[in-house]
Amino acid sequence: MAKLLKDFFFNKPKDATPSQPLPFIKTDLNNISNEEPTIIWFGHSAYLIRINGKNILVDPTFSGNASPFSFMVKAFKGSNEYTVADMPNIDLLLLTHDHYDHLDYKTVKELLPKVKAIFCSMGVGSHLVYWGVPGNMITEFDWWDTHSFEDLQFTAAPARHFSGRTTKRAQSLWSSFILKTDKHNLYLGGDSGYETHFKMIGEKYGPFDIAILECGQYNTMWPYIHMMPEETVQAAIDLKAKVLLPVHWAKFSLSLHSWDEPIIRVVKKATELGVSITTPMIGEPVILNRPYPSKHWWA
């Protein structure tokens, strides 16, 4: 811990944050009408899925920071151009775990009037109820639990991570999620280090039309809770994913690498191994079974 704190305060690279505002596309989220599922990424691990006429919002963080204090872990310029006001009515809010960069108090409170229901990992609901969310809106998942939301089926699956806010840890679960319809199968990875669970999930629930997997905020000091970018590509292979969408980068600096190192490394490895990868700008629609965004916009 002493080494970690020293590195964070004194040895962070100068390019841990971008030198220029990040480019983004402002999509009208109230008018997404594609027949195929559409994913809009908002930077880091927040994204909207429009599927079967419903809006699913995953791990939104629109407050501008990812910590208990507003002056810490600020969003990169250009990465926080979407706000709660831009969101359409949300049929389902999906929360993978309770870390500040995935469960944001201000965002949840502002979103609540737009949200019909909430699915989350076991124990995360206690935070929500404490914040004033009605308990009848919340469905909690243990690993391997399956619940339906109208014609959408969700299954919570294992992840190798941890939970906790401030100094209190392990009070709630962390999960990945499988979203299945009669035509499509999506893997929503949340946060996870690499392990054999990806292969197990791929064999049991794959293949997947797309796997949304973390690729940033890694370090050799915490190899078990976040994947190296090369491991992200292997996880997509293990999951039998047709295409990889890398997330958990391009908004917050939570590690010691350059801000764009995760995407550079994951694209390089995907190219080497022949894994289809999509690299949208923030706000750029990713439409399943259509040409996928692949521009190297960070270069």
C-alpha cells in the first residue's frame, strides 16, 4: 500500500490524462430506432443498450468524478458530455457492483424519476434503499441467478473482483451479467481479473454476439482484480464472443498507465489473434450485425 500511494502521488505518468479534450458524438438517445440491438458507450463502464424496444442503462457515472469527494478522480475533458438530462426513460438500470466508478450516488438520485426497475448484484440494493430508492424497484442477483424483465432474460455470472465504498469492503457481491433474448446473446462483463470463469461462462452460455469487457485501470500490483489488455482479448476468445467492445477506459485515471495505453494494447492483441473488436468514440452507436466502429480516434 505504501508503494502504491507513493506511485499514485509521485510517479504517475504525465499522460495519465489526455492533453486534449476527448472527441465524442452526441447521439439523440430518445430516437434510437434500429431493429438490431444498439449500444452507446459513455466512457469508462457506462453504456446504454437499446434492445427489443427497451432501454437498459449499465453502471452510469455522470457526476464528473469517481470517488466520495468531488475534487478527486475527475472525468477527462470531453468524456462527461452526457448527463442524466440526455438519458431517455430507462426501463432497467443494471448495476454490476458498488465501486464509485460504477455506482454513483448523484447519478442514481437524479436518474430515479426516469427508471422503471433496477437489477443489481446481491447487497448493492442496501445502498440504494439507504439513498431512498423504493425496495420494490430492486431485484438482487446471486451468481447464477436468472430473472426476466419482460422479454429480456438476465443471468448473473461470476467475476474476479471485490466490492466496497470508503474503507468498508466485501459487504456486497460483484457480478458480470448475461443478457439474452430470443435472437441475441450479450455478455456484460462489469469488472474482473482474468480467470477460468470466462471459459466456463462461454461453454455454458456462449457464444455471444458481443462481449463488453474491461481493458483499463490495470497494474501488476493488482493483477487479480483487473485484466491486462491482452487478457481481455483472451477472455473474449474464452467467452466465444463474435466481437469485443473494450470499456473501463477513457474517462477516469485509476491506475498508473497512460490514458490510451489500454486501447492501444487491446487493439494490437486482438489484431494478432484475429479477434473482431469495435472501438467507438464516446456516444457513437454500436449496432449489432452492422459494420462496427473501428477508427483509431485516440491516435
